[in-house]
Amino acid sequence: MKVVDVQSYVLKSPLAEQEEFYASQESFSERSSCLVRIETDSGLVGWGEAGLWGAPEPVAAMIDHVLTPRITGMNPLHVDVIWEKLYAHIRDWGRQGTAVEAISGVDIACWDIAGQALQQPIHALLGGAYRDRVKAYATGGYYKGGPEKWADTGALAAEVERHVATGFRALKIKVGLLSVAEDLARVKAARRALDACAPSGERFPYMVDANHAYPPHIAIAVGRGLEEEDTLWFEEPVIPEDRRGYRQVAETLDLAIAGGECEHTRFSFRDLMLEGCIDIAQPDICGTGGISETVKIATLAQTFGVQVYPHVWGSGIALAAALHFIASLPPSPHSANPLPALNEPMLEFDRNPNPLRDTLLREPFTLEDDGTVLIPQRPGLGIEVDEAVVAQYGPQ
Ligand code: CA
């Protein structure tokens, strides 16, 4: 089998003004994805997604001008050979960022083809599935409605109630845009709302994400506040480049430190783990090097006693890739009674508006009544991309 055609697609969906939202580093006024479509001489077609967020055009250009000429004619079943060839080419100038994001999309599309060729879901090719569904946590609690409303804890509590009413039994919110006092008031309000929705005596898993907003000494102060609210993990407390700061935060605080969505390839994760920066690794499959590389990162993490909860943000294709990867993750550590947030992975399920997540697939991923998402079982990614939706959000 040979790759005969590679297409990249830049998809964009502007948000209505009232839908715009902030995290600590950025405002989001549109949702976007770079998709990859690989066609083979056998007629099989595979889809991938390249990149986490931000302008998809540079990622598409990397695919078109750098990767496509190198993989045309190669056998897409040789996923590692393709990966190493592409990474070796970009190593001198592209070890972080756009180039690796582009490789990620190509890799996912090759796995999609491999699964279809062998008539197996990708998780079967990864060694088998440990589960047929995974508990999802809602990623919400962004800053909305303009600066005068960012500190509105009533609106945040109402949002938390909506997520639980939808079926979520775990939640992550944002900090880092406001003062420490205002953000800790939000943390407390969201936790209180979550507790009020939980059955008596039960506390749903609760996580807090700073998107690297703090210097280490402030991160430690914020982390103390999070510990008082029974927070499962503190995500990206400091900038990814500051490994000494990460270690200082991790060693000082009792709660788990999570990070890695901005890191690319096993080499970055090796350094994070070697230096004792994180308890939880969050590789993004569409950014860190695709399914091939994320599997290697997970193996590395297991040797360090670091848990893996992948970062997920993009379209339905990103969700599908994450679900196959999660299916293949063993409980960490093994347990005769695997429990989400203890030794079982969870799926990050972004709750911000994104039609590329909700309409791109003919059968979009949805939350089951028990707060889980089902793992796809059909060959490859197990999805059907609606090409009319690709055209709808593609270049006009
Ligand atoms: Ca995050």
C-alpha cells in the first residue's frame, strides 16, 4: 500500500460575540483545526488532526511543503518508519511546535488507515483495550462576558450546575487571569456548586488549570488554596520552560501537579519526568507527535510512576484519537478495582462552543448517562468525517 495523496484543511469557525471566552493567556474568538486527509493507492482514506489551537495555516503549510513530498509513495502501515523519517528531517529546526504538530496529524491519519486495512480499531493495534468507555471530565469555568463579569462567581456556579445536569461527574476550571484572591473565590464557588450537585457524602473530581500564569512563589500560594478545596490536580502552574520552578512547586505542594500540553515528543516529557516536575503528564496527541509518540510517552511515564491524562481540545478527530489512546492505557498502577481519578484515566471533554467538535463527524461523541464516553469500536479511528462540514468551515 502506498500514500498517493495528502491534503491539509484549514477549518475555522468564528464564535458569536457572546460566546467568546478567556483563559489566562488568550481570548478565544474562533475555533479552528488543521485536518489531514491521506489517500492510498488501495482507496483507503485516513484522517488526522494537526495542532492544538492557534493559527492552523502554518501547520497546513508544514504538511503541504515539508511532509507531503517525504511520505508520498511510502507505506502508511509503517507508522514508526514514517515518524522517524519526518522527525529526523525537522530535528535541526523544528523539535517544538508547528513541525511536530504537523507530524502528529500525519501519524494519526496513518493509524486510521492501518486500522481500516487490518479491519481493527486503533486500540486493538496498540495492544488491546482496557476499557470500552471512559469517564469524562468537563473542561469549563473559563472567563466569559467581558472583564466586568470575569469574577462573577454566581455565573460560574450556574455553569457548574449545567455541566452536572448534562451528566458530568468531574470538572476542571481556569485560574490565572484575575488576582489570586478573586481566582481563589472562583475556585471555592465552583467547588461549592459541584459539591451541592453531588450525592450526599460524595465529592466529584475537581481540577484547576492556570495555563502557566504564575511565577513559582505565587503558584505555591495558589496551590495552598486549591488544596483546601480538595483539588485533584493543579495544571500548568508555571511556564513550561521553567523546570526548576515546576519542581519547586511540585516538591512544596501536596496536591498533584499536571502539565505537558505544550510539550512535544518523548524527549520533552523525559526531561519533565527526570527533573521531578509533574505527577500527571498531559500529552496532546495532535501536538506532541501523534498516536505513535503519545504511546511512547505513556510507556516512559509508567516507568516514572507518572499518570497520563491526555490533553484534548480540537475537533471530533482529536477526540477519536484520544479515545483510542486512552483505551490502550493500563490502569496506573494496576488495581483489582480500577477507579477514575485514582488509577483509571479520564477524558478531557471541552465544553466551550466548537462546531468542529460537535458536527464534523457523522456520529459525534456524546456523554453517556453515566458520565462516560464510549470508545469507538469500528476499524481505524472508527469515525466518518462529514466532508460537507469540512467544506463548510474550510476556505471560502
Ligand atoms: Ca490545560
